[in-house]
Amino acid sequence: MFGNGTFAARSLLTAGLAGIVMLTGAPAMAAARAPAAHGTPAATGSFKTWKAAQRAAGFRLHAPGKTFGLTRRHPILVGKCLAAGHRSKKDVYAEWDGAKKAFVALDQTNAGTPCSNFGAAKSLGTWKVRGHRAHMYGFCGRTGLPSCKSKNITLVLAWKEGTHFYTMYSNNEWRRTLVAVARSLHRV
């Protein structure tokens, strides 16, 4: 399906990850309705600020302190967790974009488990993030995909902190950059 590292292949891979993210959580979030009045959490919504997203989610959110020149140009999406048995929990998604299709995205939930499945990816090791073991995966190193040593691959970093689960995605960013963004998370 993918060519030998051609621009089209990289675009398809990036589009594939974006499609996975969109298919697993964002449609429910994008079908947003306005936040409920009187301070009660909204079921879903899109928000310009972290504080508004946090009120809607009903749990403490974290935002990165470092984004290495990437900019958040899209609203923060708050939706229901789509994982079986956790549909009463919330899922929050934010994305930062840059040049050459570079991006970093953060998905956080209060379900204690991922709310979506990012698909088959190669394990690239374990990193320490905020005192927790984070597992990194890459869409690379298999037939038709770029080498895992390439910068232009899609990476996934996932870890659990108590009842919260974090999944970060990146494309066209080095592993150390994704880990540094994850380590810079701070309370909103």
C-alpha cells in the first residue's frame, strides 16, 4: 500500500493515523453540543481554552509546557470515552501542528485505560515520563513503511497515571521530542 518512503506514502501514513484518531474518538467529540449551564460538565464539546475543556471534562487536565515551535490551531475536543465499560468517562484530545506535516497530539482520559485503539505498531521501547513507565510505538520497520530510524514516522507514546491514561502521537518529530513534550505536561 505504501511506496518506498515517497511523499505520497508519508501522507497516507499520516492520514491513516489521523483517520484512526478521528474514527476512534474525534467524531463523538466533534458532534459537540454547547456546555451545559450552571457549571455541570458537558457531555461533549470543542473548546478554545484548557480551562473550558477541563470544566467540560470534569477532571484535572494536563497541557504541555513545551511544544518545540508547534502551535495549537484547533479546538480542544472533549467527548465520551468509547472503550467498552467506560462510556461514562471523558476523553480529551488536543493537537499542535508545524511545518512539513509535523504534529504532536495529546489524548487524555479519566477512564484509566485507553479510549481508542491506535492499531498495529512496532514497539520502540520504554521511557520514564512523569515517574511512570511509558511505552513508545512506531508505524515503521515493516514492509512498505519507513525505517524506524527515520524522523518522518508516526510515533505513539502511552502511559497510565492513577485513574488517568495518556496517549501522545507525533509525526515528523524525533522520539526524544515526543518524550520531552510528554515530560513537560503540567496541570491546567
